[in-house]
Amino acid sequence: MGTPAFPNLGKHCSVEDCRQIDFLPFTCDCCRLVFCLEHRSYSRHRCPKANKNDVTVVICPLCAKGVRLLPEEDPNITWESHVNTECDPSNYEKATKKKKCPVPRCRETLTFSNTIKCRDCSIDHCLKHRFGPDHNCPGPKKPEASFQFMGFGSKSVKNQPKQAASTSSSNWTSGLLKLASSFRATAEAGISRLNSEFNQEPSKNRTMQSSRGSTSNRGSASGQVEACPHCKLRFSTVGALVDHVEKVHEQNGVMKVTLDICPKCSKGFRDPVALVEHVEKDHGGVSKA
């Protein structure tokens, strides 16, 4: 049945008296047969495997636990296995007996949403008797001392943290004072050293200047003449020689090119033309190679 475009469209109902064509058929999850809308239920098509998905639970009268009966197993065998392995008669009272409010003449059953525990006596009560005066609450229990010196021991234990805190604070303040005093001493020592160095530097400069002046005076008095190692010029003082070298032979701290020296008298000239003129005038124009 179907159309050329959809040849498998629609199926017949599996009930022999019906055999209706249904384009949206139903498949039974137990017998796996196809049925129409009218015969889709287990009872309408009398499914032989309808009890396959059924769940049957029997309450045990000994332990008040649920025992599930398997459809493929005999119920007697299932019951015997439960009694021999899982059955516990002591659980019957816990499962059947319902907890009630302990207040006299109160028959309220305590459930999950109807139970409140008192903060003072730690006993469960119903909502009606949740306050202390309603259930004659005795109040919180006070710890009783086992001997008469129990209180002294607790007092001494309570005082120990305070003493420890005071000693730790005193130690901390003493350590801070020691650090401050050490920093102050080091600062004073550094300042004194700086003052002494500043005082010593002017005296050193004065002594150096006096020594230089004395040496220059001694050299001029004795008539010593300083000669330039490059051009053989002579000067009366060392300062004049230094000025001459810096101005003539050095430029920006770099020594200039060496001078041309006369092969006859060993006199230096910066200009080669001056050297030639000197040879022609003083030596008659003759010079050795």
C-alpha cells in the first residue's frame, strides 16, 4: 500500500478483525507488532507480553521493606531469597512507628516540614510547641565542675592568652626601639664622616698649591730651563712648556703629526718649506739624504 513516490507509506493493523490502514501506526514495546490508533493499548489488542514491563512490589510484614517481584521468576522463590538474605525484623519499628511531639496530650506527628529542634534543650517539637514556654523548656544545661578547683584552672587558662599577647607586644615595641636607635647611630656616624672629609679637602688643596708654587719658584731661582721634546724649544717654567705643547703640538687632546727635523742641527719645523729655507740659509743649501 502506498504511492509511487512513497511505496511504504502506511501499514495495516495486526488485529485480524481490524486490518485497518494507518499512516501513523503504533508499535507495541512488548510484542513489537504494529497497531492502529484504536488497538494501541495492551488491553485492546490483548498483548501476551503485557506484564513484561510491569513492576510489582510486596511489603514484607517482618521488616516493612519492599520486595520487587520479577515477572520471569516465581514469586515464592523471590520471597524466600529476601527472607534468607535481606530481611531484618528490627527495622519494622523504625519504619512503622511515627515520631510524635513529646509534649503531653499532643498527638501531632513530626514530619519533615513539621519538625523544629529547640536551641536550648535540642529536642524536636511540632510547630505549635516550638517556643520554650510552650513545651516547658528547662533551658541549656550548665557544665558541672568535677572538683572545686575546676574554676581556677579555667580562669588561669583564659588569662594565659592575654599575658602572651602583652608579652609579645612588649617584645615587639622593644625591638622597634632597638632598630630606631641603631639607625640613628649609623646616620650620625655617616654625617660625621662627611663633615671630616669636607674639612680635609680644602686643606689638601691649599698644601698642593703651596707645594706647586714653591717648586716653580725654586726652578726659576735656580735658572733651570725646560726643553720641548718635539721642537727643542726651551722655556723657563714648566707651565709655559705645558701651554706650548697644548697649543702647538696637540689639538683636542690628540698629538699632531711629528715635525720635520733638520739633519744638520736637528732643529724641528712644522712646515717643510720653512725647513728648506733654513737649510739654504744656514747650511748653504747642502743637506745629507
